[in-house]
Amino acid sequence: MSDPLFSRVALIGIGLIGSSLARVMAREKLASEVIISTRSESTLARAEELGLGDRYYLDAAQAVKGADLVILCVPVGACGAVAKHIGPHLAEGAIVTDVGSVKASVIEAVAPHIPPHAHLIAGHPVAGTEYSGPDAGFASLFENRRCILTPDETCDAAALGKLTEFWQGCGSMVETMDASHHDLVLAVVSHLPHIIAYNIVGTADDLETVTKSEVIKYSASGFRDFTRLAASDPTMWRDVCLHNKDAILEMLSRFSEDLSALQRAIRWGDGEALFSLFTRTRGIRQQLIDAGQESPAPNFGRQNEAGEPAQ
Amino acid sequence: MSDPLFSRVALIGIGLIGSSLARVMAREKLASEVIISTRSESTLARAEELGLGDRYYLDAAQAVKGADLVILCVPVGACGAVAKHIGPHLAEGAIVTDVGSVKASVIEAVAPHIPPHAHLIAGHPVAGTEYSGPDAGFASLFENRRCILTPDETCDAAALGKLTEFWQGCGSMVETMDASHHDLVLAVVSHLPHIIAYNIVGTADDLETVTKSEVIKYSASGFRDFTRLAASDPTMWRDVCLHNKDAILEMLSRFSEDLSALQRAIRWGDGEALFSLFTRTRGIRQQLIDAGQESPAPNFGRQNEAGEPAQ
């Protein structure tokens, strides 16, 4: 039997992503030892109850000692402070990576604290659910999902190869990309959808003419789809908005422009413009399904209240 | 064994809703005879292949003869013309209803063509999937879903009772509501979400800086949720936009106002405002789940590519 890929992996943060990593590392034997750190006492205790790691520390600086892989699994806004705290304790040759949905600002905040004897390679597993915390993780979260790494031109090739192998071991398809291009892509495929979902759920919640119980009762007609993204972790999404501001504002401005045109078509009864847009968008879902990125089952394959599939 | 509720039911239109009605009527024995009509020869042939009814007509006027229940299952923009065509052929005491997502404009278009010896009671089963056509229907579509009837003050109580019993027989919970209030409620829970979904998918499709293959590859990070609603029937949704214009424009304007405030919070780095909205919206999904209107399974319980649940 071959040795695990890493001898000691430190997970800083043990929410949905961190705890999923702990589970898949155990299943795939990717690390001889998994060290878990979070600054919340209750979360750390829960991680220990769940048996997610081998050792547990409130202090991230303790956790990273001797680790050959350190993964920051905290909201992007916290990465800089964590890096500053752990930087002086990083082992020779340690790889430091993260899992945040924004890359340029994380690199900017983290890089100054990484000593020359360690390797920073920022990363982003494009996977998740609307749930958070150590109980929400599961070992198959990364399967058939992309993991984007954003190494800079000085990146150590051996370190990049090893980190790539790690994510492949988690079931992911690894791609590399320029950090700023990552932030633009994610602004459209992830950040804009979340912001729009949060916004529409807020708008519905604020109405005086339609009661909240009506919104809930009739939500199967469309609204409920948006509530999933709008149930995502508030701290994570606040930080994404604050740290990918430029790309998000650019996407919001395009979205609003398009919405104004659509609104105008509705006001002036331009049926052709509406039909043309509504036909074009239909094709895109089929492409997602063909690419294996979406289920073809009606209604996402939701189970009904009796636990039976809708169809 | 008791007699079926209706002796002859005519379905005008045999798409997702019409064909689901045909299937549940057969399963629950709600009609002695089911007559199917659609103006598309190929759709009518397909309905016959599927064995959805007892008799099949291209001409709706033929189909409604002798029917004690006529259900218009066509896009809302087509209801007026169909009513004009079938009006002179309606039987004494026939109940005429529809399934459209807009009520006031349908009543306005249909009512003048219904003779005094028949009963018009507009209706809307709040249920559906993103698929359309006679193959897309299934008998359990209406189960545990609301069906809203919008009778006016002159409505015959016996006819309303019988139609209520019919929808309950299909598995629905029946509610009555004023037509204009219906249109306002649906504008927020259904029409606005569909329009926003169509819009965001269009925005992503138009980008030059992010390729379409990137949008597809990374869609699991949020975008794909919107593609389901944006894959809905274009004719149906064009008609909804054209026939519930005022309520939709009102909701769009509130949505845009809220989005401008959110955009401003992002631009000025107002983390507190973002965190507060993102926390409030999270609670709403839990209420949907508690009310049995949504699945608590992560990611809607989507199956992954291997056909296994994500968790």
C-alpha cells in the first residue's frame, strides 16, 4: 500500500467545505494525520464529536505546526488575519491553499504573510450546498465538480502537482486559471445568482399587499427555487460581496440593463422580444444537462412531501 | 361504486397541465369520458398514442359538445379565441374553467363568450415543471399543491362545489380568491421569479469576457438553479407577461429598487446591510420547508451524475 499523499494536513475552519474535506480525506486516505482548528469552541467540540480529525486546536498557529498542507476553510474576509497568525509557524515546504469563492483579494491578503520557504497556491472547489457547519459536510461533495487553482507565475511546479493530485483524490477535475479571470467567471456563475436570489426573497418578504403565508403557500410556482441560494451562509456571502466588488458590480450593471430592456418589452407588449429571449434561455439548460452539470429530472428531482419523487 | 363526478370532460389543450389532468382523471375515475382537443395535428396524434382520452378532435367546438366540464389548458393569450369558438356549442349547465397563471385578463376575454346556461369559473392549479407537451404530464402533479379558483359574486354555488370536488379529487387543496388578488400574488411568487431567471440566463449568455463553456462548467456554483425556470414554455410565459402586465411591472419595480440598494451596499462596503439581508432571507426557506412546500434535502435532493443522491 502506498503512503498517503500528505503526512499532516491542517484544516483551518471546519464548516461545510472543511468538514467535507475531512470526510473525503479519511475515505480516500489522502493524509496520515488531519489536524482541525477553528476559533469557535462549540464548533471544535462538534468536530471532535464527529471524529473528523486526529487533533483539535482553537489556535490555528498550533494546528499548522509540521503540516505539509494547510487549507484555509474560512470566509474570504478572514483569510488575511489567519495567514498573518499562522505565517511564522509554517513548516519548510508547506503548501498553503484556501477554498474561497474569490481569489485575487485572498491572494493579496494572504501572500505577504507566507514565508519564502512555504508555497501559496490559492484554490476554489466549485461545489457546495445551502447548508453550513461541520454537520453539513459529506465525502462526495467534490465528486465530478471542478476545483480551480490560481497559481501565479512563480509557483513551484512540484507543489502545484501535489495539490492537483490532492483535489483529484477528492474526486474533482482540477483546472488552473488566472485569479482575476476566476473572479470574473465566478461573479457571473455564482455571485450574481446568489445576490439576485437574496434580493428577490427580500423583495417578496417586504410586500404589504401579499401576505407571507401566501408567498409560502404558493411558492412551488417558482419562488421556492430562489430560496435555496438565499439560505446560504450570510458571513460567507457578505465577504464575497465585499471582496469581489468590481466584478460583481459589473455583472449587476449588465443584469440591470438587460432587466430594463425586458421590463420595457413587457410595458410595450413586445411579444416577439419576450418569446425570443424565453426560447434562447431554454437551450442553455439542455447544454448544462448534456454536460453532466444538472439533473434532467423535472423540478430538480425534488421529492414530494410523501418522500416519493414527483415523477 | 359511485358514478364519476363528471360524465364528459373536454380538455382543450393537452400539454403538461392537460395531459396531467387526463392521467389523474383516469387514475381517480373522475370522468366517464375524456375528450381531448388541440389544434396541433401532431400533438393530437401523440395524445392518442399515449391513450390520454376517449375521443380526439382538432376542432374544440366538436370536443365540447355534451361535456359537463370544459377545461381550457391553453396559454392564457389563447383563451379568448377558444372561448369565442366553443361558446355556441356549450351544453346546458356546462362548467367552463381554465388553468392559466393569470386570472383577471382571462375572465375578461372569456366571459363574454360563455352563454347564460353555462358556468364560467376561472381556476389555476399552482403546480408545474419546466417541461411541456403531452409526454411531460404525470398523475401526481397536483398532489399537495394548491388550486386557486376565482369565482365572481354571481357564481353558481353548486357548480363551484362540483369544481372544488374535482380538484380535490386530483389531490389539490382548493382555495378561492379574488381574481385581481390572485394576479398580484402570482406576480410575486411565480411571474417575477420566472422573469428574473430568464433575465439572468440571458445576461450570462451574452457575456464576451466569460465563455459559454465556462458558464456551463461552473454552473453548479449557483447559476444552474435559475436555468430550470428559464427552461419553461416560452409561449406560456410570453402570454403571462403580456396579460399580467400591471402587477408584473409593479413587482419588477420593487425588485429593481431593492437591487439598487443592495448594489449600493456592495459599492460602499456596507457589510452590516449585506449581512442583515442575507440572514433574514435564510429564515424564509426554513418556513417553506416547515410548510411542506420544499424539500429539506441539500441541493433540492438533486442526483449526481452517477445517479446517487448528493448526500
